[in-house]
Amino acid sequence: MNRPLPVTRKNSVCPHDCPSTCALEIEIIDGKRIGRVYGSSEQTYTDGVICAKVARYAERNHHPDRLLYPLIRTGKKGSGEFRRASWDEAMDLVAKRFLEIETTHGAQSIWPYYYAGTMGLVMRDGINRLRHAKKYSGFFSTICINLAWPGYMAGTGRLMGPDPREIAKSDCVVIWGTNAVSTQVNVMTHAIRARKERGAKIVAIDVYQTATMQQADLALCLKPGTDGALACAVMHILFRDNLADRDYLAEFADYPAEFEAHISTKTPEWASNITGLPVSDIEAFAHLVGTKKRTFFRLGYGFSRQRNGAVNVHAASCIATVTGAWQYEGGGAFHSNSGIFHWRKSMIEGLDMADHTIRKLDQSQIGRILTGDPTALKNGVPVHALFIQNTNPMSVAPEQELVRQGFARDDLFTVVHEQFMTDTAQKADVVLPATMFTEHDDIYQGGGHQYIALGPKLIDPPGECRSNHDVICDLAHRLGATHPGFEMSPREIIDWTLQNSKWGTLQELEEKNFIDCQPPFEDAHYLNGFGWKDKKFRFKPDWSKVPFPNDGPMGPIQDMPVFPDHWNVIETATPEYPFRLATSPARNFLNTSFTETATSQTKESRPTVLIHPTDAAGLDILDGDKVLLSNQRGEVRLFAKISDGLRPGVLIAESIWPNTAYPDGKGINTLTGADAAAPFGGAAFHDIRVALSRA
């Protein structure tokens, strides 16, 4: 008689999504495999709810296509022809080539390239310890936060806000520029609670009818890149109809009278012409937030991914200041709490060895960098070697035609440490098998909430998979790099980081399970003043002084509007390229994670582009037809999906499929630009003009 295998539940943390960083309970079967994954009810932001793709994480963790041992390329670059190698053979080859390249071309010709495939601080950021120790080229991160964070901090002066659990205590929840149902399910948990318990209204603002828009009481579907105009018109109405809190403005804001004069010209009719929204909807939105003082503005990343994104985020945050919503529990504007954790990451990143004279290359401009663009290279030496962890630039990075050309260089030595044979791993010279979050120790913070949590090792990895930390330390030893962090285990680094950041010890964290870092109410709501020297919210920001690591390529900061406005620097439609395209997230993928699982593939079906029926009829396109999207950067073929949930002239391509899923093997970011947007760089993934035709 077969007895059932023993099953236990262990605590962990989702490593994939920085706003949610959900607290998990994971079934461990016979101490060897994971089973069902649940949201932790003990952690009050996750509150027992997680997304479906993470709930079925066992499908990814135990996938038969996981990389299990090191590989060395045998065929032509990009052929996908590899042979199995031992770890010693593979790492000896990597070290040998890196040392040769360093001797021939200089240390800065080697570029460690990484991103957020894991949000664990040790496994994600430890690669910087190696690059600081070896003086390799630096990495300027521009994929995600560069437009959103400065936009929020331009007003507040700090990257923190009201406790996001206060959403449940709001009378109105504005979910702006994020499809929370698909990407931040916890936001919806607390918003729905506010609706059930308080009769709160939910407003969703986006560029097409997402699942979040469908759950809203008021859904505002505007043209991409026009959020600033909507925000200005709302504030115009608030001043016009005496719904502005003038006492609050006098105490907490800069130049309120000058700002009111500026906003007096930003009428609903003006905004309607720009956004495409009916005047009645703009009026209704303004009166809703003006009469419900407990309005919580949950500002996402999606609407920042335009060339005017920072200005748009700042404008949206200004509404809470005009109404005085910051004063109330359940009120204010929240984007990220990433500024509250005051980490000391010297042991993780080797910051004590940092040389700030070394160039930092723009993550988004990897195509330009690998094809020798002098400006992108900062007039320095070409990149001759890449060491890649936690990211898939052959799918994710903009200007894919240039990326493909760069990775095809015979004189480029590429090492990829990965879990699956991704598009990027296919282009590598050496591929190393990586662990998943259940197979190593790490520590996490929640940008969208206020918790620090431990993600412990729960099971042994399959095959010969090794963690990021182990690979970096091994490579450092072979290269002669020294730092105390290379001699420590992940748990030792976690303990050092906690203690030196004044968060206690690892033992204490394990006993408590979570650390709640939420600042006091008066600080989080800026009732003790905003983060500027005069403690005033900035309607009139000095963008050059926004507290952001502005050491990368800067956009046209001198041209940014003085006050919130519609800044028309987006890729507007032209006769040649008459459509505006946004590349929005899919519900069942997370960037290129989960694209390998059968369930997610089945649910998403195939690469599609949403097209309004009017546009489809005008081009004789039927549902399911193969269509061609093109612009000055390249061409992409995918499949039409006719939908009336978006505006005529707007196209939506959800998800980042592997390149092989597209009919021509070219992914959607072929069409995306890598030019540095203001103020501090950043790729505008939802700001693309294209032509559309039947393929």
C-alpha cells in the first residue's frame, strides 16, 4: 500500500515582482519538491492572496526544460549548439577569457549585465561586488524606475508614502497606470475591501480596457502619454469649484497661487482634445476626488513609460496635494516605499571598492553599446565580454535589431547564468545553470508595501544548478578578486546587512518572519513636511535636484515644463506611422518569466496585438489575421485580436513572448526606442508609433 508523501508548509517570498513581493506559504513534498503555493495571511499586505501564475510555481520550479549543467558553445554564434561541460571546465574558460580580454582591452571592456529576474538583494545585486572589485564597466539601470521614481519624488522629495494597507480605509481608490488585477493583485484586495466595507469608489485610468478597468466604478480610457493633461484638468476643476484645500496648500505647497494661475488655462475641454476623454468623465472624476477627501492615489509604473512619463507621474501626484488628501488615513498618493529601508549594502555590492570615475553603461542601450555607438559607450572602449544574470536582453531590451547584431559579434564573449535556455542564453558562449528562489537563501523588500522578509532555501536544486552568489564568488576567486563578501555565505551576508542597516539580526528575522518598516503616520503622510529643505510639496520642481542616482544618460531636462502640463515629447502618430503602440504586461507572464510554462502559454495563446474594430475594418483585417507592425526601428509580425476595449488609433501588444513565438522570430521590442527620456534616462516601452497592415 502506497502511503502519501509527507507535506509541510514553509514560509517564503515571491522573487519576481518588486511592488508586491508577496509573502508565501509553500508546500514541501517529501522534503524534495514544492507543491501548491499560497499567499501568507500572516503578512497583512499580501493578506493570503497571490496571483495564479505564482500559485502554480511548481510547474516552473520542476519544469523538464530547466538547465541542469554547464554548457559550452560548439556551433556558430547563436546556433544553439552546445556540449555539456563540468563546472570547473566552464569556469576556467570564463576566467581565462575574461583575463585575456582585460589584458588586451582593459577592465572596462567587460560588462556585468543583470536585472530583476530575482528581487532578492543578495542574488540580484551581488554581481556588483564583482564589477567593483575588478573595475569592470558599471551598469546604469533604466528599464523600470527611471521615469516613475523621479516623477513622484519631484513633488514629495522622498520615495515613500502612505501605508498601502490604508487603501482598505479609503473612500475612493484611484488606480492610475497599472493593471493591478494582472500585476499587483494585492492592490485589488485592499481596494475591494474598501468598496465592500466603506462603499468606496474605484477609479481606474489606463490606455485600454484591462481587467482592472472592468472592475472599476469609473474607468477612464485615455490616449497613451496624455495623463498629465488629465491631471491638470482635474486640478483646474478643483480650483474652479472651490474643492481645493487652500489652507493645506498655504502650509504645505510651494507657489500655490502661481500654480493656480497656470492651471486656470487647463480646462476640461483642453484636456478632452488631448486625452480623448469626454468632458463629462473628467468632471465626474474631479468631483469624486474633490468631495471624497480619503482618496488614495495608487500610482503605477505603466503610465510613466512614455517620454513624458516623469512629468505625468508628477502631475498625478499633485492632485492629492490640491485636495489635501495627504492629511487623512486612506488618503494621499503612493508610488513606492523603496526609500524607507535604509539598507547598507556594502557587503552585498562591494560599495567600499566602488570607483565612481568608471563609466556606467545604459542597460536599455545595450544594442547601441554592442554595435559600437561612441555616445552609448561614453567614448570609451568597446564591450568585448558580457556576464549576464537575471535578465533576458535578447527579448526585453529596446531596439532589438541592434541587440541582435551586437550579440552576433564573433569578438564578443558572452556568459549567461540562467534557469532556462532563453533567447539570450541561445546567443551565449557559456551557459551556466541557475537556482530558483526555493533553492537558495535571500532577503527581500517590498517596494509596494513596507515589509522585509526572508526567503530561505527550501529544497535542493536539480542537477548541477548553482546560485548567483556561488557563481560570482567562484569567478571572483579564479580572477583574483578579493572582498570579504566573496568569503561569506548568503546567510552571513544577510545577517551582516540586517545588523548594519539597523534591522536586527537574521535570527530575529527568522523568529518574527517579517519586519514591518512602515514609517509613522505623520511621516508617511508628510504631515511633518515633505522631503525638501523647506518641507513644501513641489508644484514647481527643480528636476536637476530630484534625489535620484542621475549618473547615467540624461534626457532633455532643460525643456521640461515648469509646472505640471501635457509635455508633448511623445512619439505622436504621423501619416507614415499612424498608430500608437503600448507593450503592456500579460496576466500569465511576468516579462519573460513564465513564458516557458505550458499553462501560461495556453492561457496567453500566441503573440497578438489588440486592434479597434474601426481600424481593423479600414485595413481589411480580420480577427486572427497575421499582421505587420513596423517603424523606423524594424518590423514585427504577430496576430490580430479585434477589441473595442481601446481607442481607435491605439494598439496594445500584451506580453513579451520568446522571439521564436513570433512568425519571423522578431519580438515586440524590435519596435521600442532606447533614447534616454528626461530627466535621468529610461526606456519608453509604451511610447511607440507604428504602421499597421496585413502581413
